[in-house]
Amino acid sequence: MTRIVAVKSVPKAIVAGGGFDAVVLVSPFPAAVGIEPLRSTLKQLAKADAKFAGTVSFVAVPELAGGRLVVAPTGPLTRDYDDVRRYAEAARAGVCRARDAGAKAVLLLVQASSDVDYEHAAVVAALGAVGGLWQPLEAREALGDDVEPVRQLGLGLLDGELPARGAEWVAAAEAGLRLARDLAGTEPERMAPPQFAAYVQQAFRGSKVKVQVQKDVKKLQKEYPLLMTVARASLPVARHRPCVVRLEYKPAGKITRTLLFAGKGLTYDTGGADLKVGGHMSGMSRDKGGAAAVAGLFLAAARLGLKGVHLIAELGVVRNSIGSDAFVSDEIVPSHAGCRVRIGNTDAEGRLVLADLLSHLRVDAAKADAPALFSVATLTGHAGRAMGPYNIALDNGPARAAGTALSLAASGEMLGDPFEVSHLRREDYDFVQPHSKADDVLSCNNAPSSMTARGHQFPMAFLCLASGLDKHGTDSAVPLPFTHIDIGGSGCEGGDWQHGRPTGRPLVAMLAALCGGLPTN
């Protein structure tokens, strides 16, 4: 893992002997940089290369650290559709170019815009840089640490000062993102349910996060009936058996709010009896991105030592296997909350897992200080079809009154982890209503979510009903804010679930918006 350090004196750091072996400049106007010895080199480059302001350039400059300079322009920032992700993308390209040139200690210099929308540009650039240096767990275990050769990243701001604790914040967030990427992106046997749990336990060893793993089949069958229905066909294979990982972070001092998270951790989703065919099963080892992001959030919060916020999570770590004991459509299964669920399609398994987790967290919330509940999941293909590569947040009534989804969207916009805000409507509840008195709720229809109107919205209605949270709406005596986050479009880069890099999203936006963990804290 790359060590991140704040640079207080840029003029000293950029020259030979400053502790770095390459300088990467991220700037919207690199030709206007006035600090020497960058100034003269950049002017020469601008004259010699007509594409200088729009492409990554590498040039040997003996006076600079390591004799290497990489210029990574952000491109324009003032158009209607530009946002702070330009900094992350430029920094990633620039630092990877420096790595490929042989650098192992890179100085990342950021020239931020004066626009308030780019207030956190340096932090976003640093996250983009270290995220680009990450290599999959399988590669690190097979090839050793040299697969990630950059050992240190210095972070400096050309105009002004870095945010207070800026480098520390980036390091904590990246530690969480790294854990999330490892958990989400690793192949299904290396990260089968027991190994997923073991990896989480190892990650939190020595931290202030308490980890409990429930893997007793009989106890799980009693307490998590929907989850265990999904897991039923996996039980004959010991290494595929399910577990529930419970995390808790409770700092010393007064608690002002309690955040409770349900994370979908499908280590592999075959689709079950409604088998994924036509090549659509590939990439389904990434169906654990929700649980992965939640685990990463806890690690980042613990690294920062956040005060006042009590975090509780239950991660449902399950394999949806196909076999003679697989559950099938038309079955009726009572949830932990006592809601009779009719199975509409076995490939809509994630909402079954989440419903039981949320029901348990609902019980926890009854005795918590200022509770708010969240589900985080790679839940639907419709999320990517409707919103592209963006996180989606949907509030129930109490959460909407608290402005939760809007807060996530605002923080995500500032920190390069953007959200789209969607809405739960009466039609979504109508969609999952039972067709007879034999059951209380329908899990889904029998068509892909991407081909179903409101395919990412109506699952939240199911979650509310199956978990018992429908009894804690605005009109109840005990309202509970609940926000559902679908990362079906944002969990992997480029929407490539088989080969795309896992993103770890929406960890950064949640850390800032929900936990009070802004880079300035």
C-alpha cells in the first residue's frame, strides 16, 4: 500500500534530494504555473506540443526530483458538465505514467481551481492517484509487493494550503477503499463466504471495530430465513456455506447518531434456479460490492477516529448456487420480520438477504441514539441502465425529511463520488402487492430489472415491507429513517462486471455525508 504524506514546502520537494523521484503536475492550466524550475520547462512544452494542454506528457528535467516530470492536465473545468472527477482522472493517468517510468516515490502537485465546486480538488486527485496504483489481491498474492512499486505519494498544493488532515484523510479513505476493492473484486473461491469473513477479521485486527461472524447453520436458518433460502443450495459445499458478519464501531464519548448498514455480500450469483445464461453469469463474483463498501467505510472511520457516530453493520455473505436443493420461484418464505414472501425470481436474491439483515438492524435501532438505516447493494441491472455509472439513493419518508439522499448527493459531488437521487413511489408498493392471501409480498416479477419499469425503485418497497420498516414510516409512532443505495451501475468501472476494476463506491460520499468525516475535520 502506498504511503501518503503531506508536503509543506513544494519548492524544496520538487528538486533533487527532496525525497521523491518523480513530479506529477495536475493542473487545468499547466502553462500558467509560475514556480521554478517548472515554469520554464512548461513554457517550452507548450510551444513545442500543440496537444500539451490536453494530454499526459513525460519529460526529463534534470533539476527536478528523479529527473522526471509528468504533466497531467485536467482539461476544461468550466463547462456545464465538468466536475471534480477531472482531477481524479488526470492524477490517476499522471501517477501511473510516472510508475511506468520507474518512479517509486512520486510527488503529486495539484493546482486547484478557485471555483467552490473544486474545494477538495487536491484530496480527490490524491484518491484518484492511489486508486489507480491499486492492483488486485490475486496479483499481489501471486506476484508479491513489487506489483505495486510506488511506495510513497507526496501531496502538495501549488496555490494555498492542503486541507487540515488532508493527507491523513486520504490515507484513511484509501485504506477503506482498498479493503472494499479487495473484497468486491477478488475471484469467488478466494473470497468465498468463510474467506470473505476471515479477510474482514484480519483487516480489523487491532482496530476499534468489533467483528462477529455467525456461521452456525441452524442459528442462521432460525434468524435469517430469507438469507438461508438463498444459501440453501450452497450448504452441501463447506467452503461455500454462508455467514453473517457483524461490525460495530463505537467511539468513546457522547454518541450523537447511530448509523446501521445492511450490506449485500453475494460472493457468487449464478441466478439460482432462474439461471443466468447467455454469458450473463461472468462477473457475478462482484455482486458483493455493497458489503465490501460498508466494510471499507468502517475501516476508514476507525482510522480517522471519528467521534460521536456509532456504526453498526450486518453483511450477508452468501453464494446463490444452483443445485438439487436450490430454492425456486413460487416458494413462500417467512422473513425474520414475519412477512410471508412469495419468490418471483431466484435471480432477485439480494433483496431477500437484505430484508433479513434490515429486520435485525431495525431491532437494534429501537434502542439506539438517533438511528438511521441504510442498505448498500449491487442490487439491480436497472440502476446502470437508468443512471449509468452513478450511485443511486432512495429515501423513505423520515429519511427524506432528514435530507439524507440529498446530503449524499452533495458530498458525492464535492468528492468525486456522485449520486443520483431517486424516489420511492406508490406504484412501487403496488408492484409488489400479493395476488392472494397466501402471501404478504411479492419479491419481484419474472423479467430482468433492466427490462422492468421502475426496476431499481420498486425493490426498496419490497425491502420496507419484508423487513418491517414499513411500520416505521412518517405516519408511525416510531419513525425510522431508511435510505437504500443501489450501486448496480457504479460498483465496477465502465460497467464491466467481469474485467472492470471495482470502485469501492460509495464509500467516500458515505464517509463525508453520513459519518461527518470531511477532509477538513
